[in-house]
Amino acid sequence: MDINIFLDNLQQRYRLDEGERQFLSEHMQRKRLAALKKLHEAGEVPKRVYFLYDGIVRGCRRELSKPAGEERMVTTWFCHKQRLVGNIQDVVLGRRLQEHVETCTPCTFYYLSREDISLLMARSANLISLYNRLIRGYIRLLTCRSECSAPLRGEDRVRRFMELLPHCIHRVPQEHAASYLGMTRETLNRILNKK
């Protein structure tokens, strides 16, 4: 796996300048995780910023289901290849995470330590622009969720999900997609079987 191919994609997505690209090629490290493995736990302070090379990752949080009051994990966002995983502000500011982050499929990541991010920000000719570009990627993840969970009928939510995240529907566990869409696994399965 050539880091230059990965950096080409990052450069297109985040408009990296040559200095930023060079820094990333010198400092990024690679990590692989199997499906359904935790990358981060809620409550921890992340020490690394991860960029997903391939695979699918989800953010999720514990909630009590109604009316039974049972605890369950609810998917809040999906991230797929060539994207920043999560919110860079949590790493830079040393904030405790509000969500768990785990793999849905086998994944390969490139990552930077908090110290490397600080060095990158210090060396970036256009610090505010780079930071804002990275934050906008996280905001897009959250926007997809709101578009899929807007007050739509179940079939319309599934259709919208398939339009916005076509790579996810048949690759992630159905219970993850169902919780993201605010429905039961059985309801999602019924809707998918109609199509």
C-alpha cells in the first residue's frame, strides 16, 4: 500500500499544500484493525488523529431504549475510505470523546500523534484554512445523519441513506445501519427486501 496514493486522495479532498503533504508523508504511520474493533472509547482523550485509508468506521453512543429501558449502542455517523475519522478538535484540544469509534469492516488507517498535529499546525502556511477544511469533513458526516433521520417515512430514510452512503448499506452490520436510521433491524430488513 503506497502512502503516495493515499496522500493524492487526501490532497484532493483537503487541498493540502506541498509542505503539508510532505509533512504527512514523513510523519504518518499505518495501523490495521479487524471488523468490529474499538478505535476509541467514549470518555477517553484521543492521542491520535486517524485518516481512514479503506474500510468503514462508525461513531456510536450508549442510549437507553424506550420503553424497555435497555441499554443499546446507537450509530451516530459512518466514515468511509479516504476521510478523517471523527473530530480533529477533540485531539487538538484534548477533549474527552462523547462517542465510541469502532470499525464496521476490516480497516486500514494512517494516523498522526497529537504532537505531530501540533507540529503540522505550526508549520502550515495557512493554519486556519487547514483546520477548517478538516473540521468541515466531520460536519459532513453529521449532516448525512440528519438528512437520513429527518422526519421521513422509513422507506424514504433508507432510500436517502443509500443515496448518501451507498458503500455502507450492504457492508456494515444491519443493526448498525438500522440504529443510524432510527429503526429496528427487522424494519430495515423488511424495507430492503421490498426493493
